[in-house]
Amino acid sequence: MDFEIDIKKVNWTPKHVEEIAEVASKAFECPMTFEELSTTNYGVIGTDKIEKVQIHEDSDIPKFVAIKCKTRFEEKVIKFQLPERACPASFVPKKTKVLVKGNLCAKFFGECEVSTRTVEFSIKLYDCNHFYMKQALPGSGASPYWVIFEGRWSPTEKGIQLEYLFRYSWQVAKTRLMPEFALEACPKDQKSRLAWTGDIPEQQLNGSVPAIVGEDAFGWIEVCREPDAVERGKARFNEESDDIKPTKPASEQDASSGGEAPRVQRNDRSLAGGAETAAAAAGRASEDQTTKEIDDDPIWPLYVGVGVIALLLILFFWLTWSDKQKLAEL
């Protein structure tokens, strides 16, 4: 899998080649060296998508930076292939989660206005302290345009903090010819906070997240927690099944079976929220049963009423016709 660092987007220029490996190591939480990256398929290159500079040592970095952009996008990208231990060769965009190794704790969903566009948000939190965020632009071509973020989350006094490690964009093409695809680095130490809000504890979050439209770097969102157990139906926005869980090596499975508790567990407030959700579901079931009983009432009184009205109309027209006949005879 290819990985790109756009030095203009992240506002960063390396001075030493090992700094490139450090960025990749932090993004995928997997130690890598520049020597290892240099031995991959095409090594480490710097490009503006037209001209390329092979980066072997520190002296090659200024050559890459000196490239004059020949496209209107003014991209300057350091690109290389990730080792399989950082990103599996079986990676499938929008399905495979690279950093996630634990179980789902909570899922939040919302639809918000960012700049002049409506964006749909989905945030999944896992007990391994990683998150998976999906932003989608509905109605953008043959299929929605998605931007996926992966990173780490941690609790705060009033909510949670998200640290973004890498991202990528994805859209299903109309043809088999897919555009060039790569995972992308996020700006260094890119973080944001979301705060709990609403009457029910831990059921609604609001705050800032990276914006995928408009000129602002961040956009304000409000997302609500989905029930912990829901019946899986059709996706909300042409969403494919996206819960491919990475398999752990046997050694990790043995270690995890030793009784080590996950670092993040649902607290009493979360359980209370779940109980309230169950009570609400029971209330809805009771309402559905009442509605069903009402719908089962006999329908024959309706037919009787219609018949009486019809008879009255016939009688009225007959009397009117009879009076006209009498007046005609006079």
C-alpha cells in the first residue's frame, strides 16, 4: 500500500531522511527505518505528480523541494510503499481498519452543514483506544465521496479527544479504471476535542473535526450515539459492509487470553444509557402493540355508515324529483 506525505498540506519539510520514516512510524504505530522504506518496490520518491526525484540521502531533499509545481494543485508529495507489517497487503478501502485491534465501544452518527455542503459523519470508538471516522458527501456523483480518518482517542473531563494519524479519500468509480490511491499523512499533532452534551449522559457529542469541504481546516459537528445493539439493515448512505477486523497473531491471542482487561471499558453512565435505550425500546414495542390492537377493530361499522349516507342521498334525490313532477303537472 502506498503512503503519501504532502509537505504543503501538512506544512512540514524534512531535514533528514530518517524524519520521513518517523512520520510513517507514528501514523501506523509501527517502527520503520528509512533504509527499510528505500528497499520497497520503488523506494522513496518526491514528486509533484509530474516530475520525480529519487530520495536516497539528505542532499536529495532540497532537490525535491526545489521542484516547480507544474499543476494547478501545487502538490509536493513524498511517496513510498508501506511494509506489510504496517498495512496488510489485503487492505480494502473503506472496509479494512488498519489501527483497530479491539472491540467496538460506541458508534456516533450525525448529519451537519460544513461550509456550504451537507456532510454525513460516522465515528466509531474501540476499546483499544483507536477510532475510525468516516465523512461522506451524499449525492457526489455515481456514489458518495468518502474521507476516512484513523487515529487514537482518549477520554477527557467533558468528553473525548481525537488524535488523527492518517486519512484517505475514496469514491467508487464508474469504470474499472480506478484513480491513483494512497493513504495520506495528517498534519503533525492534529487533534480535536468533542464534548458531551444533551440531557442523557454520553449520548451526544459536539465539537470540531477536520473539514473535507470549504476553506476552514475544521468544522463544527453534532453527533448522536447509536444503540449498542441494532438490527443490521441497509446502509445509511450506500455504505458497504466495513467491519473487517484485523486478525491477531497467535502470540497476541494467547497473551490477550491471559486475562488482561481492556484499557477502556464502558462505565456506569454508559450502562445507564443502555438501560434507558432498552426502556425506550420497550415503550416503542408497547405503542406498536396498542396500534396493532386498534388496527384489528372490526370494519363493518364503516360500511354501515356509508350505506346509510347512500340511502339518505337516494331519498333526497327522489323527493326532489317527485316535487318537480308535481309542479310540472300543475
